[in-house]
Amino acid sequence: MIYLAADFIPAKPNPRTPEAAPALSPDTLSISQQKTVQSALQFVVTLGVCPYLMPGVGVPLRYRTEFGAVVQDVVCLDASPHATRRLYTSCRVLLNVAQHASLGSLIFCRHFGDIAAGLCQLGFCPTKRKSLKAEEEVLTEEERALSREALRDILDQVYQPLAVRELLILQGGPPQSCTDVKTQVRCRAPAWLRRLCGQLLSERLMRPSGVQAVVRGILEGAGAGVAGGSDAEATAADWKKCDLIAKILASCPQQSLSPEDYYRDTCPQILDLFHFQDKLTARQFQRVATTTFITMSREHPQLAAKYLLQPVLAPLHRCLNTAEIPESDMVPGTILVTEEELSRCIEDVFKVYVVGNEPLTVLVDSLLPVLGVLFSLYCFTKQSVSHIRSLCQEILLWILGKLERNKAVASLKGFAGLDRSVPSLHSLCQFRAATQGGIMVTIKEAICDEDEALYQKVSSEQCQLEHLGDLLSHCQECGLAGDFFIFCLKELTHVAVENKAELKTQHFSSKSLLELEQHQTLLVEGQEQKLLVLQLVAVLCERMSEQIFTNITQVVDFVAATLQRACASLAHQTESTVESQTLSMSMGLVAVMLGGAVQLNSSDFAVLKQLLPLLEKVSITHPDPVIQELAADLRITISTHGAFSTEAVSVAAQSTLNKKDPEGKIEEQQQTSHERYTDVSHSHLEQQQSHEKPNQTGLKSSAPLIPREVSESSTTANQKSGSITTEQLQEVLLSAYDPQIPTRAAALRTLSRWIERREARVLEVQEKLLKIFLENLEHEDAFVYLSAIQGIALLSDAYPEKILIGLLAQYDSSKDKHTPETRMKVGEVLMRIVRALGDMVSKYREPLIHTFLRGVRDPDSAHRASSLSNLGELCQRLDFLLGSVVHEVTACLIAVAKTDHEVQVRRAAIHVIVLLLRGLSQKATEVLRDVLKDLYHLLKHVVRSEPDDVARLHAQLALEELDEIMRNFLFPPQKLEKKIVVLP
């Protein structure tokens, strides 16, 4: 220090100006002086602390830098009798020097871990008096107490995340990047040191802001510093480290009086982790908070419900109709829930429930009481622009998907207003737009005008039903929408037929006025309930698509509800024309299923047998003899599991499939050129009959009706003659430009079939045919452009040299003359051509691979994914011919899987590897021998670091394929063969 004082010459103070920086403190060190101090401190720690630390206490020098091994050899462990005294002296000197403000930061920033390790050894290391040598110096109890006190003092003074990180290192679990050598070092930490560090860490945790200190200590130690960067992003995506922090925070330390006291102190700090403003820090802390929230809910559900879930859901509970609002808040316009509280509540619920995606019982049960308020808030957000609309929708969809089906349907009943016992928004509360763009809850003003109040009530209920229909449109795949629709149909059975006999038998003369008033109230509520059911059924019929039913059971339940309503109407003689048509439609649907549209098994017939009593009742009581006969025949067919089926069942199935347009008018031109029309929604029935029409595929189209390609008579004549006339060809070519979608699609299908049959007259005009197909490729209707795709694929199969190069030019991004949709359709054509060429695709390997590799760099993400998909199909069929370009393909896949920002493109890249390994099979070890290691590293990287679940699944499948290939290569299956050898 004398050298520093002599070297330091203070500069003359500059004249103060408003722009000048404030004068530095006289004891401020320059950069060169700081370097000198650091060098001196490094020598003191290296020569005065590290040699006297016991094995396992701290990290040895050899593992700190690349020259650490050399230093460790020079400065070896000193086992002299004065080692403890020297360590004590060095630590006391460093602590005395650290009391200076300028020097303390330099000492603790670089050498806090070594000083803490020395103090731990001096103050807490157990000593056995009998094993001590006579000449060995030991510390007195007073000196040991001073060491313990000094350790706790510096732990309280330094930056708490730094203290947490260094204690974890001493304990044997440093949060730095793990290597095998450091793992071995950690395992040698003595037991007394591990217990001590655990106790000190618990004390850090239970201090004010201790949760944040522990989280920052672990995350910053993993490389996620304040500045952020790629290391911080990697840490935010590391679920294992989040699980580690969650286990630490969820475990009650021994210093705490009880788990409830611990949760009461730490849970508010955990909730604060959700509310950081810095985006990178918020991303890390929110993931930690979500994992901790779920871990605590799993291990201590009652305490988590009290100290975590109740504070989070408190703003929503305040708005329930079961909540007691204080009289002081009953003034109209009073803000019951502020904008910030409501936004924070919805965001926290979304992070815990949807992002965490852990359907624990305590989480699901806690959200059930406030679902009505959430749905009301969702309906309000649908009326205007709101940033929490998507959050409310995702929360509702999540909880409806995780609930048991009966509870989910009961919740939907509460949303629709059919079940008044379900908690909902308080009648005095209303949502209002706030000044900052959010939403707040206020006390609404009373409406004196009864007509206005009735109008608002009716309009509000109508809006809620419409928004419920929008919500259920997202629940069709899971089957919830179908189950709720069936429930509404069953409720409609009670509404459709009014029990007039009950009304006639009512005698009001003997009842009091109070009883009459109660009866009138019940009657009004019943009428409101019926009106709600009718409105709900109307909304669902309007909003739901034809995919609302996902299984046979739902279809049978739908038919059963329709039959029950028909039987009730027949019993009261109130059947209408609409109900008769609905009955015919439902019975026709059963006939379609029995006619082969769906492959039925024994379990499906067991479900269908639920209809037998209802069909029997309809066959007996219905006045129409046709419906009676059909009901009886359906009953027989179901009873015999389809072994016996009458003609009436087949006619009913065909009539259901061959529905005419709503006006019942079909143009005469279509009647003469086409024999019959088939409904697109029943394309699966066409697939069952594919042996009759090998080129016809069941495809959905925006056109309501699809004709057959040609009439059966003309088709048979053409097949017999084996050739077509010029007039027939010209007629079909003109029909390919017809504005009617059915006619145009039929013409394209006919041309495709002629090309497949290699009709000479058709192949003579191949250029004209290609032009027609390419023009129809840009049509918006699916059935038209898919027919064009099939035609181009067949034409390319006949003349690949002439057509393939032109298609590649259209698909290439450099030829930016077509829309992205058209280029995607050309990609579908190329994929079909690759499949059709088979082994002959090797001839066109170079242009195909170069085009697909250029497509991977296209700005359009959909085109990149299409190029990767086509590249996978091509590589799957090249086998050994892939060897010369395997490095280019591998480099492309690695770059896309690691750097592309679009999820679907990364999925496609991983899927290419799956196709490649699956196609090559045992030949992969020879074809991919130079890049197999790179592909393996890529797949392991995706499994560990990819945030998308689908991409990770593809990578796991590829690893399983690779594992099977290598097992068969290293351990080929043993074959037992018999050989007959003829001896000489």
C-alpha cells in the first residue's frame, strides 16, 4: 500500500462548469492502480488462503484457469503445524483491508468465495483434540467465534445473489456450467460443510427479498447476467434449473417454525416474480415462478391454496354474486377492482394454469368458482379491443379441456344461464373500459326504466350465447362441443312439447295469493329457461361445423335425442312438419352408418343398440308407414350387426347422401351430362367404394355438390372402344373452362383418366393439356386445383423430361411470378412426381435437390417448409445416390433446425431426418457414415433445447430410428440355418 500511496499524485482540480462531471473521491483508484491491487490480492489469496484449505473446501486452483494446474503444483497444500494460524491471519487481514470502501468491492467481487471458505473452515470445522499433534497450533474458542461472526457479517454485507451463489459452490452444487471434473470436486465437499451451507442458504432465503436473491444467485451463476444475451435465453429455456429452484423454494427449511409460517413469508415474494418489467428478466423469473407455484401446489395443496391461489384469484372472487360487498362500496361508480389488479390477475392465472399446464386438483378446483366471472369478462372483451381477450379465451379453453366431461358441461350450463346455482358475476358489478386500455370492475347504476332494464338483460343474454358459441367452436376436436349440443337437444325435448294436461288439471280456486304469486314466478322462470334453450340451440346450429361429432357415441346420442323428441311429440299428438323432417334426417344418418360409410365393430353396434327401444316405439306409433317401415328395418339391421339389411335402409342412406340444393332445382344441363351428385361431406363413403372409381378421392370443396366424372354409359363405351373421338376431346377441353365448378372438375378428372390410359389422341395435345392444368391450378376451389394437381402429376409421369424442368422453374423462388399459394400447389405436384418416378428419380436428382435447397432459403416460411418436405421425400428414395450431396443436405438441415425462427420450418427439418433414416434403414450406416455423428448431435440438441413440443417429438422419433439402426448394425440378429454338406 506504501507503493500505491507514493505512486498516486492527485491531479489539479479543473474549474467547475455545469457540464463537468462531479469530482471523484480522493481514495478512488485509477485503472492501473486497480490492476495492481488485484495482482496483490491474487498473491495474498493464492499464498495465504488456498494452500491452507482442507480438501473439499472451496474449488482447488487447478480447476479455475488453464494455468491452475501449474499454480497448484507450485503452491501445494501446507500441512505444517502453523497452517490454521496462517489461514486465520490471512482472512483477518483481508477483512480488515475490505473495510475500506474502495478496496472492499475489489476483494469481495473476486475473492469472496475463498474468504468465505476460509472462515467456514476456521469457525465451523470440527476438531478432535485427541488426534491433534503436540506441536500443531489450534484456534481458541474466542477466535473461532470471531470467525463465525465475521462470516455472517460479510454474508449480510455483500450482494445477496453473490452470497447465494458462493454458498452453493461451497456446498458442492455450483450453478455454473457443469463439467465432469467439477462434478467430482463437488462430490468431495465434507458433510459438515454441506450442512453449514444449507443452513446459511436457508437464512438467506428467509430474509426480506430472499426468494429473489436465491433465484438471481442461481440464474446469474448459470450465465444469465444482468446484461442478458444468449446465455440468459438458454437459462430461461432450461426447465431443469427451474425445477431445481422450485424444489429449493418449496422445501421448508429447518429454521422456520412451521411450513405455514414459511409459506406465509415466501409466497408473496414468489408472486412478485411474475411482475418484472424487464422482458428478459421477466421471462426467466416467470418460468421459475410458474414452476415453483406448481411444485408448491403439488406438495402442499392446502397451504398453496391459502397463500398462493387466494391472493391471485382475489380480484375475481370480489366480483362473485356470492361475495359480500361492503356498504361503503355500494355507491354507483365505485371501482371495485382496478385496471391494474384485473390485468395482473388474468396474466398471472394464464402463466400458472395455461403455461404451467399441470392439471392439479387444487388448481382446477380453485378456478371453478370464478369461471362465471371469467366468462363474463371474456364476453366483455369480445365487444372491443382488449389485450386480455386471448388470455381469457385460453384460460377458459384450458379449464374446459382439463375438467371431467360432466363438470365441463355443467360449467357451460352456467355460462349459458341454464344453471343459476353456478357462481357468476355479481348483479351490482359491471365491467368498464379503463383509461390505460384495460378493464376495471365498478358498481353499476340502478336502471329505473323497466323496459330499458329488460332490453339490456335480453341483449346481454343474447351476446353471451353468441360468445359461448364462438368459444365452443374451438372445442370441437375434443368432443366437448358435441356433448354440450346433445345436452341442449335433450333439454329441447322438454321444451318442444308442452304438457297441456298438467295445465288443465291446475285448480287455482283453493290457493292463496302468495301461492299464486309463487306459481307465477316459477312459470315465468320456466318460460325464460325454455327461451334460453331455444336461443342456445339456434346459436350452436349456426356456429358449429359438421365436425362437431367426433365419435359414434355422440352420433348415437344425437339420434337418440331426436327420437325421444319425436316420441314425446307423438305421445301428445303435437308433431309438426319440421319434427317429421328432423326424424327422417336422423334415421337416414343411422342408415348411412349402417350402409358402410363408417367401419363399425362390435363395440359400435353395442352403442347403436341403445336406439332399439326408441326405434321400436317409432315403428309402432308413427302415422307415416314409410317411417314405420324404415324404423323397423333399422332395428333389424342393428340387432343383426348388419348381417341383414333391407332395401329401405339402402334407399334411405342414398337419399341422405344425395341431398338436393335448398331450392330443389338442378339445371337441365347438369342432369343430362352427369348421372348423379354426391355430397362432399360424405367423401368417406366414396373412399369405401374406391374399387369402382380408382381415380376418385374424397376431398372437401367449397362447392356444395360434386358430379361424377362422366356418366356410366359413356364411360363404359369409351372403355370398350379403347379410343376417344376428336369431338369428345374438344367437348371435355371446353368443359375445363366452364364457370360451373362441378363441370370443370369433372372435365379435369376425365382428362386425367385419359392420360393415365395413354390415349394417343390426348397425348398429342400434351402442351395444351399442361396449360389447362396450370391455369386451373390457380383456382380457389379445392376440388378443382386438386384435380389439376393430379392431372399434372400423371402428365409428368408420361413426359417427365418436358414438364419437370418447367415445374421446377415455377417452384423456384427466383421465378417470382406466381402467388405463394400457386407455388405450394406446384410443390404438391413435385412431391407426387417424385413418388411416381420411384427409382427413376435418380436421373433428375441434381435439378430437384438444387431447387429444394434454394427453396429452403425462401423468405416465405410456408415455402421453406414445403421445400424441406419435398427434400425429405426425395432423399428417402435416392438411397446410395445421396452420397455425393449428403454434406450439403446435412448442413442445410442443421442450419434450419437451429436458426430458423418459424416453428413449422424447424419441424419440417427434423421430419426430413426422420424420413431419411426411415427410408435408408440399415443402409444409413453406409450412406450417412460421414454425417451420422452430426445428425446425432443435432437431434440431441433439439431434444434438449427446442421449445416446440412437436419438433422435440420428431427428434425423439429420429433418435429411436437411429438407435434401432445402430443396434441392428452392431448386434445383427442371429439366424439359425440348416446346411447340408455332401462329404467327398
